[in-house]
Amino acid sequence: MIHYRDATPADAGTFAAAARTSFTETFGHLYRPQDLSTFLTGWSDDAYRAELEDPRFRIRLALDGDRVAGFAKLGPPDLPVEPRAAQLWQLYVLRPWQGTEVAPALMDWALTSARAEGHPCLHLSVFVDNHRARRFYARYGAFDVGRYDFPVGDQIDEDRILRIDL
């Protein structure tokens, strides 16, 4: 049974490990090992603890018992978008829970939270070839507003910036 709760600084290690696992499961095959390693260094326990202690960020966990099934992270925009927007920094579901109700529940939380905070829109970036994610976000009214270069080590991927009007 999946349950949802807000993450706390005490969750930093578990959350960081889930984030690294999810990214590697989904995208690891696209990168040279040194590029992936360099990129994931930024996803350290300390980095996530700092975000969990920062009131500008909100992180929602989906838990199956004590295992992280997925998560969503909202915060201020760092994409080249409207400054009053909210940004969905990450929405990941780990492989055993993909295709379940976890992703829609996390997305609903993100949209509800952004609306409640008075943001006019939500922005996110998605890898250009991640067609499954792009179809998922399209169901929520997401539309493409531009290109974003996403660095993973020395490799630069093309991401698409999506916008959802709230």
C-alpha cells in the first residue's frame, strides 16, 4: 500500500539514494560512466538535505512501507522561464512502481501545491527522447515552450521546457 508524505531533512539519505537509483535506471545507459558519476555527485545526501531545509523547496515522497517508490520536488524556477512560476524539478517513480498510481498522485500534489501558492504556471524540463514522460505531462495540459541544454558531466542533452498553466 502506497502512502504519501512530505519529506523532512531526516529523509535526505534515503531520498538521495532513491533519486540516484531512479535517474540511473531511466537514463544511465545514455552516458559514459564518468559523466554519470560526475552528474550524480550533485545528488548527494548533503545536497538533498540542504534542499529539504530550504523553505523554497517542497518534496513529496511516495512510500511503499519504508521504501521510496517515487517523489516529486517543487521549487523556485532555475529554468529560463517566468520568475513567478513554480518549477517541478523532479518527478521520478522507481521501476517497480512505474505504471501504478504513483506518478499521477505526485503530479496532482505538485499542481495542487503550485496553485495553492498562487503560481500562474508550472514549468519543468523533460529529456527530448523521453516520450513516455512527455505523453504523461501532456495529459495535464503541458505544452512545449523551448529548448533547455541539460548537462550530465561533459555531455549536453536536449531537454524540452514544458509549461502547464494553472
